[in-house]
Amino acid sequence: MKSVQISLQMASQVKNFVAIVQKYAYEIDLRSDRYVVDAKSILGIFSLDLARPITVEIHSNDCEDLLEELKQFEA
């Protein structure tokens, strides 16, 4: 599993983020404090506190291509 901190400040960023993660077959979660939601769920993402950085937890070790795409969201 790999983790990275991101920031999703605007609705357009959330939409772009979900479009990116939906391309990958492995499980991807978002963690904010004690809350964990599916990163492929727009409604789940909007249930988090987006004013603070969010941790992306990628349940794969072969995810360099995804990490490269997520650099635009790094906190």
C-alpha cells in the first residue's frame, strides 16, 4: 500500500480526481482523520472535510503511473 497527501479545494478538482482514479482497477481510499471513503465515489469525497489535506491510500505497490497523475493535487 502506498499513501500520498492531496488537497481538493474545488468541485472541479474533485471531478478530475475521480475521473483519474476510476481508470485504475485496484482499490483506492481517501482518509481524513478517522473517516475513510472510496476514492472513486464523488459523494463520499464531498462528505470529507475538504478544507484540510486528505490522504490517498492506494492498495497496490505497482501504482507509479497513478502517483504521477496525482501530482497535480499534492498538498
